[in-house]
Amino acid sequence: MRVLGIETSCDETGLAIYDTNSGLLANVLYSQIDLHADYGGVVPELASRDHIRKITPLTRAVVAHAGLELTDLDAIAYTAGPGLMGTLLVGATFGRTLAWSLGIKSIGVHHMEAHLLAPLLAQDNRPPLPFLALLVSGGHTQLVRVERLGDYQLLGESLDDAAGEAFDKAAKMMGLSYRGPAIAKAALAGNADRFTFPRPMTAKPGLDFSFSGLKTHTLNTVTAQQPCSEQDVADISLAFQTAVVDTLFIKCRRAVEQTAVHHLVIAGGVSANTALRERLESELDARVYYAPLHLCTDNGAMIAYAGALRLQAGQLAPLSVHTRARWPLTELEPI
């Protein structure tokens, strides 16, 4: 089965074709980061309009890269949520309409389930069931126990800002790119002995997260150093990143101890952070799995793969288009 995956949940237009026999055939991605840079964050209306401009030419491109024609597709999967409602509607409407015009199957995919499953695209390095999953992105920070596809037990989540959102906002405070990876880059030149930031909620029992207080502490530190030098930015970036990584590590270690499950998948944009990967791999009493770097952020490949798994189980989208800005993982149907 050849599945076209369409991802438009936020500010990246991702399309890919996944073949259930041959694997990933093609993957293209267009990022709107330059479009939103002047605003210090994603402007939903601009994001929706840019998806409209890019989705048709990118569809042609991904089909051509795979050496196929549109008529060679067997199904289309699109992100149905969670995400920005306007951007979701662009991809969902385009995908559902294209599937109808071709007379093929279609299915709406849960964005975070697709992130969770992205590491499984590596056929030779799949975790056994059950496994734990740390989902860390701009909109979500969650610890999940995975019994099987669609059977998810939420162990803990952020009570306010997600880790990725905190990275993005901290970067903006220091005049860096609004994307969190800018902090990781600046932190490379940081002095680890200069600042110590709090590790929120680590002294309390449980597996929930909170990053709003850390964000406020970062703002206060930046304000106190004004005008910030390049070294100030590097030192604050390192202190912030270390606090986030420590917090995520402590919660993951606690989850492993409480569940006795020793396989952990990390997924979402923050899973590309090198410091986080190194800490989990070197100190956690569990085997750690993650997607290749180019599949950690939003992309069409994860949507095509997650959609293929559900299509193989017989699930289909109705003719009408349904998208959800909020959509708990625990509401998904197990298969």
C-alpha cells in the first residue's frame, strides 16, 4: 500500500510517500520559519495561507521524487489534530478531496501518535511492547505507556507550557531565533558554573511537568543582565537547557522505576536535542529509541506511516472533514 502523508498542523508543510512493502519512498518539507521570524512566533493566519500556496507544488514534487504518478497512490493520510485549526483544515481538506477525486482511501491521523510512531520507521531498531514514550514538542510534553497501537496510558504531562514552547520563548527572550534549537547552539559556548536554574516539580512525586516557572526565571535572569552580551546569552542558554534536560531525565527515570518498563521512545522536536539524548542514553536504566534527526520535527513521513498502520487495520475517514485543535491521545481507538 502506497500512502501519501500530509502534515500541516503548524508552520511546516510536510509531504511523504510510505510504501508498506518498501518503506519510505520520498519525503519533502517546507518550513515557514523565515515567514514568521519577524513576529517572534507563528502567526496562524499567515501559516494557513502559506500552506495553501505550498501544498499543491509539494504534492507534485513528492510524487515525482518517488517516481510515481498520483494514480499510483493507494491512500492518503493527513493530520487531523491536534494543532492550529486553520492549518489543519488546509491539509485535511486537500487530502480528503484529493483522495475522493482519485477514488482511494483516506484517514485522519493524530499528530502526536505520528510523532510517537516515527522512531518505528527504523525497521531494524523497534522497541518491544510495552514501551514508554516521552513526547516533547512545541505543544506537548507527555510521558505515555504504550501497550499497543492506540492503547496509550497517560502517565504525566505538562500542566502549563510544553518543553518545546519553553525553549522557543526562552530563545525569543534572548533575541535568538524563535525556534528552540537556537538555544542549543548558543549553549555550546556557555559557562556551566555561572547560573543554576530550577528543576520544576522534580521534588514532588508524580510524573507531571511544569515549565512556566522556569520560563519566568529565565526572563528575570535575562532582564537582570541587560544589555546581554554574547557570553551572557550563551551562559543563560546553557543553564536553561541543562534545567530542562535534568527535569525530563528525572521524570523519565521515575517512570522507568514505577512501571518497570525498560524501553523508552523519545519523539517530537525536542527529541533532536543532543544534550537530552546523551543524558538519557548514558544514565537512564532503559534502552532509548528515537527517530532520525530529520524526522524528529513535524514531517509528512510520520503521518504517512501512522496512517498506513491504521489503514491496514481497516480504519477509514468519513467523506466529511473533521479536525480537532485539541485531541487527547487516550481518546484514540486501539487496534
